[in-house]
Amino acid sequence: MDPNLKQRIIEEAYRLFITKGMKQTSFCDVAVAVHKSKGAVIHYFPSKKKLIDAVVRMRFFPDSQISCECILWLTRIGMSF
């Protein structure tokens, strides 16, 4: 078992979201990038929304304990982080 797999999935998903776009990036794309099966990716992130949330949290709010939904809501009402 790869102890860094979850982190590698998040990093590769971010790279793919930047290069291909979030809508065009599939679980299969991420699996190929980390040299694992689609099932291995889904084990850590059962939905694309959860994967996107993890990418946003890691890349933009690494020290935050609040949810991505809360952060998005707070930025809509004018708060900055």
C-alpha cells in the first residue's frame, strides 16, 4: 500500500484540473497519472466533488479547518482569507 497515495491523487488531480479543466478530468485520468486503478482513486474520493474539495483545501486553504462550502460562502459575502 502506498502511504502517500491520497496526497499524490490530490496533487495529480490539481495538475489535471489546470491542464484539462475540472469538467474534462475523469477519475480514469487521475488513476493513470498516479499509476493506480480507478477504484483506488474512488477509495479515497468517492465523488468528484470530494476530490475537488480536497484539491481546493490543499492548494488554497492548507491550514484551514473549515469546510470548502463555508469558505466559498464567506468569500461570496466579501470575506477574504
